[in-house]
Amino acid sequence: MSPAFHAAARALLSDPLTNKGTAFTEAERDRLGLHGLLPPHVGTLESQIVRRRRVLDGMADDFHRYAFLRELQDSNEVLFHALVQADLPRMLPLVYTPTVGAGCERFSEIWRKPRGLFLSYPNRNRIADILADPALDRVKVIVVSDGERILGLGDQGAGGMGIPIGKLALYTACAGIHPAEVLPILLDVGTDNAGLRDDPLYVGWRNPRIRGEDYAAFVDTFVEAVAARWPNVLLQWEDFAGHNAYDLLARYRDRLLSFNDDIQGTAATAVGTLLSAIRRTGAALTEQRIVLFGAGAAGSGVAELLVQALRAEGLDEAAARARIWAVDRDGLVLSDMAKLTPPQVLLARDPAEVAGWAHDAQGDLGLIEVVQAVCPTVLIGASGQAGSFTEAVVRAMAAGCDRPVIFPLSNPVSRAEAHPADVLAWTDGRAIVGTGSPFGVAGVTQVNNVYIFPGVGLGALAVGATRVTDGMFMAAARALGEMGGEGETLLPPIEDLRDVALRIAMVVAQAAIADGVTTMSAVGEEQITALMWDAAYG
């Protein structure tokens, strides 16, 4: 055999998209020259899953399970995805929240093999050349982050790459996007996390973050290169800091098929879950008094989709906004506050409205003062401030509401506004509770964006949409709210996420048609199902 033949055999085993490990048949080993490179045992995908499960069971903690799964993904993609798809309830917390938080914090420690693209600021003039790699010809979905606001953990620099990798694993697991069609990207514009810059193991660009015009020009170069390379690609913005998240969404949402999951995906998931919750209470959406704690990208996104939902129920703009009170780090958002972001301006209340309210010792209107004054029926946390839903806050809410809806949504677990068991205890079990991370508490719903974004992406791609509209997210939220769950849970079980993605994709595709962002006039379920890949060896 020639040296080239042997080299091709080793390359086959080194490529995670072609490696089948022990599942190569005898005939394949003969034809491809794999004898000797593999042990003689011929296995199956099912037996390989059993072997990997046994390894996972023997590990001491979830971080090491996360690291093991990342290495498996980098060596055998089909096996990795088959393992995930076979047990979504167990695997989802390992490949994404909450374990991905530690994965981002320790990314430099566990980095082994290339996955996705690191587009660093010093290479800004090489972006088009980097994207030109023929191995990327099949890309349909990109998830991109600059690592500045990773979950509730803040600036993780290059470690933020763990988020695009994790999100795209869910696109494959839930929406069936083929692993050769997804591309994680990290825009490495430096980090303001001095601890990372000083860490000798840090794999990113050791420089303070580029900001202002330089940052804008860099992102613009990136977007132009993406649009030229893949004119029909879906680009998902992920974990950008609030001041950039809204700017980038506004700047590019009409230039290419894109959305921001922290703003729009979180909003649709939260609103859909809230619609499910209020059906349990028997009160209309227009009767809810909603307090949002955290008025950054996620909180503001939830507020705007709530306004849309309230208006669809018959309220005018002013009346819809009057049902929502936003509390941020400086207390209740008021119109006379300095440095309000554009989304916060829309949420700000008139200071005259609160002139007679009780203030705290510093003269502010904090969360407890707002809850006592408003008597909310719904409390949603998107703050990243652990423990901010204190016993006093929750009891004050429960005192004025028979079935309070309380969603401490911040991720990971260490940043949750409250532990759901505490919320249930402080409300004598009357609260309807949803959390961003899984806590394993009976009757508590995990309000995870995975219920929304895979279906939104799949639906948009299925009809060749040119834009992702607000109407598509509203349709997704309503569909999610109608799915419900069994018993006290508000959403379908995690093991049904592929069915959820298909149903979300259908309504999103129909909304795209209604909004005129596709040339298609109709779409059937079979057309979307045909796009969904199942992990199996070819």
C-alpha cells in the first residue's frame, strides 16, 4: 500500500465527521486500510453508547463529564450526538447549562483540538481568507459570541467559545441540523478580565477589549465576510454585553438572516412559559402585574415581547407598558435616570407615579419596595444577581397574590435569583415556579431557550427566510405556551425537544410566509422533517 493510502486511513480516523471507531465493519477496514489502526472488535453505535455511558457514570463530577463529552465530540461526532439524543434529560445539563458555565471558565485548561473559528482582532484583515476553507462549504447555521457576557459569569474572553459550541450541539440534538452544517465562532476582541490575561494558560488574545469604532468596524468586516461566503446562512448572536447586543441586532437583522438569542430567544421562552402559567391561574394576560428584575438585554427583550402579546390581547401601547415594572441595579427604572439604554427608556416609569411610594434607606426603589407597592402577579428575574429574590421579596409577593408566578431565570445555578425549593417554601407551595437552570425540584419547570431557538432556526431555514421577524418569535412563544406539560410543569418534558422543535419550526415557517420574508407560499411538516438529521453511521 502507498504512503498516501496509509495517510488517508489515519486522516479518516482523525476527522470527527468520518470517524466511526470500532463501528467500522470488516469490509470497510479492508477497503480503507484500517486494520491495525483499530482493535479487532467490530462494534455498533449502540454498544459504543453503552461504553461511553459507563465512563460517564464513573466520573466524579459534571465538569469532568463535560470535558469528556467535548473530547468525544472532537473525535467522533456521530457517536457524540447519538449519545446526547439518546438521553436528552441527562445530557442537556452536561453539554450546556449549567455545566457549560464551568466549561467556559476553564476553557483554556481543557482546550485540545480545533473546533469552530477564533477570529481575533489582529487577524481582522484575514477574515475572508479564514472563512474560505472548503471544509466549511456546507455551513447553514453560525452561532457567534465575543465572550463578554457569558451567562451570568461576565467576561470570559476566548473561553466564551464554549457557548457557541454548546448551542450548536443543541441545534443538532433538537432541530436535527447536521454537524457539518454548523459553525461556532468566537470574535476574540480581547478581554477586560485581568485574571484571564494574566493566566499563562489563557488561549485568547491578551489585550483589553477593543471598543468603539474599532469594534464596530471589526464586526462589520465579519458580517460582510459571512454574507459573501454564505448568503443564506442563519447567524445567531450569543452572549454579547447589553450595550452591544441591541446595537448589533438593530444593525444587522435586516442585512442577513440573524437573531439574538439572549434578547429574542429568552423573550419567547419566558413569554411562552408565562402564557402556560397563567392558564393555571385562570387570569388573563391583560390582568397581570409584571415585575422584571434585570433590565439588560434579556430583561428588555422579555418586556418588548410581553408588550406585543398584551397589545395582541387588545391593550394599546401605553396600557401594555403600564402592566410592566422594570427594576435594574439602580432600582425601579425611572425616566429621569441618567444613562438609560434605548430599551430601558421604553420601560421607564414617570417619577410622579411613584412619588408616594416607600423608599429604602438610600432613597431608592429597590425590588422589595416595588413588590410591596405593585403587588405583582408575576416576577421574572434576568439579573444574574444570585439570591436577589429574598425571602422578604417572595413573601411580600405571595401576600398579595394567591398563585404568584415566579421565574428566577438567570444562569448558571450559581447566579439564580432564588432556589426554587425556597420559593415554594416561602409561598406555602402556592407559587408557579420556572428556573433557567435545572434544579431537580418536583413541579418546577426549566425555562430554557432550547425550547425556542432550535425550532426558530429550523423553521427559518426550511422556508428560506431572508429575515427573522418579531412575528416569528411571537408565533414561537404562543406555540410553546399552548404545548404545556403534565402535572405542575409548564412545558413539555426535555425528552420531547425534537418534537417541540418541529412544532416551533412549523409555526415559525408559517409566520415567515405571513410576514412576506420568503418566496414560499406554503410549507408542510414533511418538508421540515426531511431536513432533520438523526445521528447514525452512514
